[in-house]
Amino acid sequence: MKKYSVLMSLYIKEKPDYLKQSIESMLNQTVLPDEIVIVKDGPITTELEEVLKEYIDMYPNLFNIVESKQNLGLGMALNLGLRNCRNELVARMDTDDISLPERCEKQLKAFEENVELSIVGTMVDEFYDNPEEIISSRIVPTSHDDIYEFAKRRSPFNHPTVMYKKSKVLQCGGYSNLRRNQDVDLFGRMLFVGFKAANIGKSLLLFRSNKDLSKRRKSWENTRSYITTIYNLWKLGYSGFSDYAIVAVGQTVMFLCPLKVQNWLYKKFLRK
């Protein structure tokens, strides 16, 4: 199996216990990473610094801590981290999620079996407080052709699950300087220029969901950002005008709905 790097971005609001769970899940992979790159996106708390120090002391040759004095936002922080990854294959990971042990092994196998792939993601199971109590799953297309069509309106990947080729991401200019939906923008651009992708048809990551996520999803900032992202893909020539119109109307309706109704719609139509 080829070597791979893990790429994470850490900012001040993360909880130390969540960070520990996330790191431990990568240390428990059936194929261990060659390095774990963690970008400190601006100043972080003393408690988070202590967690990092604990793991650096235990694994001095594994962790590569990259610092940004100012908060850059997720996309720019990931670009900074990506440039510091020493391997071509890079596994994204969020600092509050939990990867299942076989996640990276299965993704590495997918790259070995199809050398044309540039992105490989997986399904996710979502939970609130207890990882053993799954509340929903986000299912995405598995074949390249289906992913290509799906991405014209919605994110075809679960961002924290993807493993991608560093050179291909950088060839497309990396993540854009967006505060939200950076992944939808990046992967849309990568698919549009012809890079191949796949999703493994199995949930290999536990995604931490909560009420705060629902509130962020309902914000006008998030709504406008998503509409703008699809608009940009339309102007690029990837999405059609009908795709953009459907997204604009759908996102606006979701924004105007009461939070309870919005959550019901997500669970009914966008989750399983």
C-alpha cells in the first residue's frame, strides 16, 4: 500500500475531547498514515495546545504542525496544510469526526485498483453525542458518471471522508477563499476538467452533528454561499441554468422554513 498523509485544520472553538477522538481514530487505522498534518488556523486554546503536545511527544516523527498566526478559514488553512503534506495521497479529516479503522485501507485499495482516480470518498453515519447511536446517514453516488451529474447541484462527497491526490488538487488551484462550501467549489472544478472520482458504498466515518450545525445550515450566509457556489459552476459551464435555478429556489425555501421544518426536510429527503 502507498503512503498517505492526513490533513486536518484546527481552530480555537474545537473541543479537546473531540480532537482526541479524531486523532485516535486515525492512529487506529488498519493502514497507518505516514504523517498527520494539523494546521493551527489562528491562535488556539491552551487545552488544545496540550492535546497536540501530548501526541507530538508520543509520536514525534508522525505529526507535522503547521501554524497560521491569523484565522484563515477552512479552505485557505487546508491549502496551507496541503502544501506541507509530503505524500501524494492525502486523507482529509475533521477535528471532531471519527474515522472507522478500515477507512483509509479501503481508499488506498481503490486508488491501487484504478490509477485514474483523483478523489475517493465514502458514505457517513451521523450522530449527536454518542457515536454508537446513529441518527442518519448521508448517501452519495459511487460511480464517476453519477458523481459528475450529482455535483451540478449538490456536494457529491462527504468532505471529511475524501482521500485525494495532492497534485490534482493543486493543479486546479486548491480551495477557493470561501468561508463556506469550499469543497463543493473545489470538487466541481476538479470534475469539470476531467479528473475521475469514486465513492466507496459504505459508511466509513462517523460525522458529529448537533443543533449548532442545523442553525449554521439555516443561516443566510450559508444559503447565499451555496447559491453563489452553484452560480459559479454554471458560469464555468459545468452546471446548467436549470441546476442553478433549482438550487437557488430550493435553498431559499429551506432558509425561509422554520428550523423544525427544515430539519424534517433534511431527514426526509437528504438523509437516510
